[in-house]
Amino acid sequence: MLSVSDLSCIRGDQTLFSGVSFDLSPGQWLHLEGTNGSGKTSLLRIVTGFTPPDQGRVCWKGRPLADAPEAFHTDLLYLGHTLALKDELTALENLQADAAIAGRRFVPTDAVAALQRLGLRGRTRLPVRVLSQGQKRRVALARLMLHRAPLWVLDEPFVALDAQAQTLVADAISAHVHQGGMALFTSHQPLDLQGRGASYRLNA
């Protein structure tokens, strides 16, 4: 379903990585590993179509991303280092705005339940600007429990979370894969995921 072929990324006179190839099929997860500076975030941005590769190709459903970017992004849930939250909106309003942009139905009770599961009980109607960085990340991660996109691409989803929240996110990824979804993610934390999966070590 997702095919990555011979990708290279160059920044200035430095090659971050080259020759990266892998496939990700329904019901699979792939853990992208690498040292700091190895280009993990750059690779995720190339895979999601937000940054063009210096070499190689990314295909979704057998077609290059460039041929149908809108259809691809409808099938994608991407959570990067930038959480894409509006500080003046509440946690609940941010999830509602996210659903509207994606053209998805928004059910407030489901959104409140997702936020509460992630430890934000009593904070769902507070402006995001008053939340801690860890709490903001939980707001962004609540999308995992609300978004039915088949492909999840997650950049360090476990950062700034306590052990309980990390378990909830790992369970969400495992359930998504069990239901036929796909997940590509980076993480420095030890993982306990269920279902079919593998690790890919990124080296220049």
C-alpha cells in the first residue's frame, strides 16, 4: 500500500540518508530508528509528501504521491514535532477544527472521551495556551482515537508522556494495525506493540 523506493535526502553538502527502500502493507507497523541527525524527521516529511526527495519515489496504492496528493492526504494522519494546535482554541475546539479540515464528522462526546482517556479530564475546555507541553501533545494524540485514516505517520509520539499515556498510545497503534491500518513512526522509547511489525535502521 505504501512503497518507498531508493530515497535520498541531502542538506547542503551533507547526505542525511540514501538508498532507503521499504514497503508497508495493511496490518503492519514500521518503527524507524536512527541516531539524532540521521534524518528520521526528514524521511517522514518526504514520505508524507511535504518535502520532495532528492532521489527516489514514494507511492501510495501503486501511484506516485505527486499524481494524487489530495487523495493521499485524505488517507493520512500525520503528527509531527509541530503539533498543529491553535493556542487560542480549547482542546475540544482544536479537535473539532481538525475534523472540519479533514472533512470528517465530529462527535463531541467521542472527542471528550478521547481527551479524558489521555489524562485531560477537566481541561477539555481550557485554551491550549494554558496547557503544559506534555498536555498539548496529549491533545494532538487524541486524534489517534478519532481519525480513521488508514496510514498513520507519527514523529516521536511518546515524547513528554508518562508511562500510562505511553501505554494508551501504544495500544491505539496496536488496535489501528489490528484493524488493517498502517503505522510508520519514530521513537526512542522501548516499545511494546502488538501485531505484525518491524524496525528499519536509518543510516547515511
